[in-house]
Amino acid sequence: MKELLVYIKEYTKECILGPFFKLLEACFDLAVPIVMASVIDKGIASGDKWYIFKYGGILILLAVIGLTCSVTAQFFAARAATGFAANLRYALFKHIESLSFTEIDSIGTATMITRMTSDINQLQSGVNMALRLFLRSPFIVFGAALMAFTIDVKAAVVFVVVIPLLAVVVFGIMLISMPLFKKVQARLDDVLGITRQNLTGVRVIRAFNKEQAELANFADSNEKLTAMQLFVGKISALANPVTYVMVNIALIVLLWTGGIQINAGNLTQGELVALVNYMSQILVELVKLANTIVLATKAVACGTRVQGILSVNSSMQDGDYGIEDSARKPGLQKKSGGAEVKFEHAGMKYKGAGANSVSDIDFIAKPGSITGITGGTGSGKSTLVNLIPRFYDVSEGCIKLNGRDVRTYKLDALRQSVGIVLQKSILFHGTIRENMLWGNKDASDEEITEALKAAQAWEIVTGKEKGLDYVIEQGGRNLSGGQKQRFAIARALVRKPPVLIFDDSSSALDFATESKLRKALQELSYNPTIFIVSQRTSSIQHADNILVLEDGELAGQGTHEELLKNCEVYREIYNSQV
Amino acid sequence: MAKERNNDTIKMVFKYIKKYKISVVLSLFFAAVTVVLTLYLPILTGDAVDYMAAKGRVDFERLLQLIIKMAVIICLTGISQWIMNICNNKITYNIVRNIREDAFNRMEILPLKYLDAHAPGDITSRIIADADQFADGLLMGFTQAFTGILSIIGTLLFMLSINIWITLVVVIVTPLSFFVAGFISKRTYKMFQMQSAARGKQTALIDEMIGNQKVVQAYSHEDEALESFGEINKKLSKYSLDATFYSSITNPATRFVNNLVYAGVGVTGALFVLNGFITVGGLSCFLGYAGQYTKPFNEISGVITELQNALACAARVFELANEEPQVPDVKDARTPETLKGEVVFDNVHFSYVPDKKLITGFNLHVKPGQRIAIAGPTGCGKTTLINLVMRFYDPTSGSIKIDGTDIKDMTRKSLRNNIGMVLQETWIKDGTIFDNIAIGKPEASKEEVIKAAKASHAHSFIKRLKDGYDTVVKEDGSSLSQGQKQLLCIARVMLLSPPMLILDEATSSIDTRTELKIQNAFAKLMEGRTSFIVAHRLSTIQNADIILVMKDGNIIEQGNHESLLEKGGFYANLYNSQFA
């Protein structure tokens, strides 16, 4: 939580000025009872009407100054809070972008999105509140006590006794209820989870006649939630009455000692009224404080969660060998022929997994060659190709690109050199052209057209009235599955990378289109090294080398003919499809 | 119209409140006690001040009596406030629990027609977020609105009892407070709208970029994404500043009005003391009132917005809870234990939307133990047939009979107990792998579950998971691939081995080789059992006894694989296109 303070540093001035003006306002508030006391003791006692009017004027003046101060304070507080939130959001966004796939998998996108949105929003209002109230309330409480002492020491002793007691009660209740509120939230999440599940799985639940069980399950969670709410409610319901009783008992003590002091001639009636006023100011502020504490608690919890993400660091270390180095030394060369990809006994285990997902993978893909990868569900095909652009790092062995370990390249340079089309085609809100430019920001319309043609997507573009300016909606909702897939392929081709990977990315294409695509790929002028992952043997049987995976291990490699002869697994796959 | 709906909602809320009548009466009673006692205290304080006029003139005897009286009142106030709070908590949380439970119960018996047409997120937010907001609003309403109104009335009465003219000063200045608050809130509303619009845009961007972080990284698009994020972020920050600042002016402004009231009371009060109309103690008491008088006004205006919001939320929950449920099982519905599986479709008509006919005059006779495959292009009604057999939807006219009984005349439970279903959309329950497989038979032994998993070829991947069968999986868990999820769903049915089977694209995400292996297990399972198989992949359905080729809701061809190929019609075309 403390680490988040960096993001408010830019607003140090506001963070000081805001509370400062708030305190100034509080000072004027504190002056009010004193002014009133002199109205009573001097104005009334001497019967001086002018004196009363003059001091009435002072009261109004104090109100005006108070207003000015507090508006200024609110402004600074708002500025610091919104600025802080903006800084934090930006930093968090940047941080999330720097995380590797391993961290993205373990945190989960839904969590990251909530942290970015609702958590930071809560934090913003928490900071705003804190700047405005957290200093003001204690200040008024102590200020009122202090002022009481300037009036009469003996009568004011009760303030010294009651304030620490009140602090103990208020903070005690807070400390007890804070973890309980967390529990309430957790139980609410349970209820939410059950509801969601019942909606998404309604067919299965009804097919298996689980309605009654689910109802009982829900009622149970709901009951637990209510019980927790009632329990927490009982504790927080104590806060107001207890503070009320304590402050007013103090008031009684004040009246008694005040009476003694007046009788002895040490105190005037007006001064006693002022003391009583201070006591009631304390009560009002304490109630406010108790209410803001709830908000602050929530904000702290949000802050801790946000900090939790910020403290996760990418498990991937960047290399230092860039593309620019390749002119002098052998390395990645952009746009001029394929690269050699070599797996040397590579193995990979996902974080938290029980066993390797792929192990002991050993092969060479020559520059400009086509490698097919096939195997059953969960055999490790995707994992294998994800290792090339370092979405994940190997846990054993290594992968070399043009003779260098991929881990020694700058990540940015490495990924610029690898075009990968993922299983799920994801397009972004924007025109077709903008989506294509993801592949290469500097691509001309000609290059884009060329890529679209090779990806068999040009006919989709010409079918749209606006051509390349056709706007794709978020997630590509206004395109069919096959259209999205072809655009995703084109996006990778625009880059003209030395290595091209197709991770089961032509599944939504019909056979005719797929074979046209295959032909176009073979004719690419820059001759990239190509990897094609597919369950369909027809998609890979023309490859120069085919890798057959079975439970994460290489069950065989070779050409289609060789494998049919020597590889049992490949034969089975092939036969299951004809 | 809107008002009428509002009234309906309020009526519903009262229906729920009724159950907690006693608590409500108690709450209102103690609220009144609290307010009266709270307001009475300043008067006693004023009296106390009057008992100590000056040096040597303090009446200790009466002061002591008064102080004891005050102590009793203070304690009573504290206790009654506490009881009131507890009553309010009890009313609110219990009502919300009941509302939530009713809504959920209703959801469980709503027809799929409704559930399919509404986004799960929407329904969830009604049951959870709306109900919660309603609770907050109701609690605030109870605690603050009632006590607030009582305080205002009480304060006025108490002030009037002391002095009419000073009270008038207070009453005259009060509307100013309303005016100021109204003026500010109108301005703020616009700014809040701008803020939410900017927030919405930013959330969309976050959704897109963070949600698809892997693609962003694959294309090293991080810098561009950050740049466009930065732009929106700046805009949002600006709108947010405006909205936050203007809304936070309300408080100082009303406090200012409050201070004016205080000054007014102070001056006029002092003048009245001079003329002997009131005592110094009376003035002190007045000042106490003036300090708190405007507070309930602020609170009440806050409560009104909160209550409006709460009512809107309640209306959304009630809308769900009042939705027409599915047709209940008929009174003397039959509960066949084990069906043989003779299925007859008799002139079945069905459509999802009244003016868009889908299935018209569908007839089919399936003998027990037959394997029926349904093929055809997307949207031809394949899945609809299954929806009808499972009674997820009921036919518009015509009937479906199993073993001679109309399925409408059996309980849904017994019907569904007899049918094992695997769908294309896999659904994983939050829980362990074991729980997921045993969903239809929670009492199953570990051996049975492993046997089912082995039969569906799920065992090999399960045993490689971290905790094997005890691994906890989540519905949106990316830890399982689509194919693996589908294998789990198949294992569920393998465990039950029900008399009838429905496989709706059950193997679409599974590789062909594994599918082939599962086919054997399925073949064993289907032996002697009536089964319906919907598949896109024609290799999956070749071995069926009858293949129905559907188009536009009608069967256009019917026969087995060989006879259909021979016929050279739609099916033959579809089949041959695979090899083109």
C-alpha cells in the first residue's frame, strides 16, 4: 500500500495545501464558540447592542472565510485524488503490459480488469475523502480540546480523559469490523459465483436434475452472507450509541466541574456555553470520522489489491541482442529470408502444473522450410510454438534462432521477427487498415493489400463499401469466424517476418480456401520459415518436416510418407480422418 | 406509467417488510424515542447553564438533580439508538436475503426461453448488485430519513417552545440551503455524466487491450496501446476532476448556510436575552439546535436520491422475480423409472419467435435402441430438436412421446434422469475434477469416477494435473483446453450410463484420433440405448442407424450413410465436399 505513494508524489503540493486549507477552515470553525462566548459575557452582560452586532458580523465573516478555505481545500483534494488515480491507472496499465504470459495466466484477465477499473475508482474516492476529512476531524477534536484548555484548565480536564477513550472505541470498532467486512465481501462473492454458474450452466443443471441441490446450495450461501452481515451490523451498530453516550457523559462532568468553577469565580457563564459547544463539535466530528473510516477501509483494501498486481514482476528477463546488432553479427534479419529455428531438447512446464507440457523436443527447421505439427488434444502443440516468440520460457534445453538462444534477444526484436497467428482470432476495434498496421506500423496500402490477398481476405475487403476503412467492432463482432481468421492471418503476413507460425488458425476455413492459402504461403517472396499447427493431416501433409506430438513428447518426425511408414500415432491420426 | 410502476415496486417492498412488522414497529418507536431524547438534552443543558449564573450563585442542589436526570436520559438514548440500529439491520438484511432467494428460486424455474434471451451478466447483476444496492438504500432510508424528518419537526417544536422569533430566523434562512444544494447538484449531474461516458470508453479500451494482452504482446503493440490509453486517461482525469470538485462543494456550501443560521441565532438570541425574553441557558440551547438543525436537511436530500436509486434497483430485481415461470409439471405426472427409449414425434411445430417458423409438421418414429444422427447446415434446427426432447422448450403444437407417454405428462425430473446429454458448449462447475464428473451421481466412488474418466480418455490428462482428480477447476479456467473440458463432460455421462443419450456436437473440440477412441466407448455405451447425435463432422455420424438431414427445420433426407450416398442428394454433396 505504501508503495502507491509514488503516484501521488507529483501532487505533493496539493496534498499539503488541501489539508492545510481544511485545517484553516477548522480553525475558523473553532473560533466560533469563543466569539459567541464574548457575545454572552461582554455584549449581554454590558447590554451593548453594538457589540453584539459587531460580533454577529464577525461570525458571518468567519463563515465566509471558512467557505473560501474549504472550497479551496476541496479543489486541491479533488485534484490530488484524480491526478493520483490517473497516474496509478497509467502505471498499472503499463505494468500489466510488461507481464509475461505466465503471470497473465495466473492473475487472470478478469482480475486485472477489475483492478484497473473499480478498484482504482474506489481508491480515488478514498484519497479524496482522506485528504478532506482525515486531518480535519482529528484536528477539530484536538483543537476543541486545546481551546477548552485556554478557557479553563480544570474544566477542560474531562476533554483529556474522554478523547483517548473515544479514540480507543472508534478505532477498536474499526479494527474489529474491518476483517469482518472482508468476510462479508467474500460471502457475497460466493453468492455471486453460484448465481453466475447457474445461469451459464442452466442446461447441464437441468439435464442432470440438479435444481434442488443448487437451490439448497444458494440458500445456504445466502444465509451465511446474511448471518455475517447481521453479525458485523451488530458491532458497527454500537459505534454511534457508544460515542454518543461517552461524549454526553463527558458533558455532564463538564457541567458539574463548570458549576464548581463558576461558583468559585474562575469561569463565566458564556465560557461554559463555549465549552459545551466544543463538546458537541467533537461529537459531530467523531460521527463523521466513523463514517469515513468505512470508506477508508474499503479504499485501503483496494489499494492493497492494486499493489498486489504491481508487485508481480515479469518472470521473463529481457535479452540485449537487438535487430540493429544483426547487421554486424549474424542474427535476425528483417524482411530478408527465413530464419533457422532449432529446438535442443527443449522442455516446458507451466507454473503450478504437475508435469511437463512438452519435453525433450529436438528438431531443426531450416530457413524457408515448412514444419507441420500435429497431435491430439492437449498433446502440447500450442505450447511448443509458443516457446519460439518466448510467450513462455523453456524450463529445460533451449531454442535457437539463427544459432542464438532466443532468450538472448531483446524481446521486442524477437517478437518483431516472429509472426504468430493464434488459435482464437482476435481483432480490435478500428478500421481494417488499423488492424493490419498492428503487424507493421509502416506498411503501405500496397503491402497491406498484398498480405490480404495472400491470406485470401481481399475478397472480404472488396465486398465492404468502405474497403480498408471498414470499421471492425470490438472483438470483431461484425465478422464471421472465417473472416476473422483470414484477417488475423493477413495481420501476421503484413509484418513479413522471418518466422511465421500458424497455431491451428485455419480451422474455420473451408478446404478450398485453406488449400489456396497454403499455396500463397509457399509463394511468399520473403521466404519465411513456416510452422503450421493443425489436427487435420490434410493441412500439413505437404510440409517439409512434420512433428508428431503425443502427451508432450515427440512421437516421430519426418515427411508425410515417412511418418505413414514408421509412426504409429501419425498413422492413427491420418486414418481417423479419411 | 413510471409512477404506477413505482407504486407497484413499493407495494412489493411492503409485502416483504410485512414479515418483519414487529421489528419495523420497534425501529420506528425507538427512532422516535432517540430523536425526542436527543433533542431534549440541549434544553436540560440550557437549564444547567441557568443554574450557574455567576460567582457564588450556583445552585448545586438542583444542578445535581438535573445532572442525574441527564445521565439517565443519555443512557436511554444510547440504548434506544442501539436497539434501533439492530432492528434496522435485521429488517434490511433479512428482506434482502428473502428477495435474493425468491429471485434465485424463480430463476431456477424460468423457461430457457427467457434465460437464453437475457445476458447472464444482466440477470446476475439483478440478483447480486441490485439487491445489494437496494439493501444499502433501504438501510439508509430507515436510519436517516425517518430520524431526519423527526429531528426537523422535533427541533422546530422545541425551538418554538422556547422562543418564536428566533425560530423564525432559522426557518427563513433554511430554504437557502435547499437552493444552494439544488443548484450545485444540477451542475454536478452533467459533469458526472461526462465522467461516466469517459469511464465507459476507458473501460472498453481496458477490456480490449488487457483482455487480449497476449495478442498485444505477440504484435509488440504495447507502446501504441499505452499511448491511446494515456490519451483517454488524461481526458477521464479532467472530467473526473470537474465532477469530484463540484460535487464536493455541496458540503462546504451547506455548512456555510449553517454558519449563517448560527450567526443569526446568536445575534437575535443575544438581543432577546438583553430584553429578558430568554435566558442565557435558553440561548445556549438554541445554539445547540442551530448547529444541528440543517444537518438532517442535507441527509434527507441525500437519502431521497439514494431511495430513488434503491427503488429502481428493487424494480429490476422484482421484474425478474415476477417473470412467468415455465409450465409446471402436470398434477398427476408420471415418473417412469427406466424408459425403453421409443421416441415418437407427432406433427411437431415449433418456433422461437412467433412470426418466424422453424420446425413445421415434424414426424419421426425412433425404435428403442436406435442411433439417430442429425446433420445439416448451421441454423437448420438440429439443436432445437434436442431442446424439445429435453423439454428445455415445449413444442408450439403436436407432441413428443416416449414409450407411449407424452413427455408433457411425465415429470421433467424423471424425463431428464433417463437422458444423458453432452453439449458442444462445455460447462465446468467450480469445484474439483471429481465433483465435475460426479455431478449426476455425487455418491459415486473414486473407482467409478476413474473408470468413467478412462472410458472418455480424460484420465491421462487428469492424472497429469497438479492434484489429479482433486484439482480445483473453474468455469472460465484457462487451465483446461476446450477439448479437455469436453472430455470431462463426456465422462459425466459415462458415469451415469442413462437409458437414452443426446450428444450435441459432443466431440467438436476433440481431435479426430481421440474421438475415434471415444467412439468405441460411446458405441459400447449406446448399445441398446436410444441416442441422438448431432454433429458437424460427418465422420462422427456415419455409423448411425438413421441419419436425418435437416434443412430449414424440415427433414429433407432420411436413411443410413450408404443409402444416402447412393441417393446423391444433399447429404452426398455435403459428404463429398470434405474431400474436394
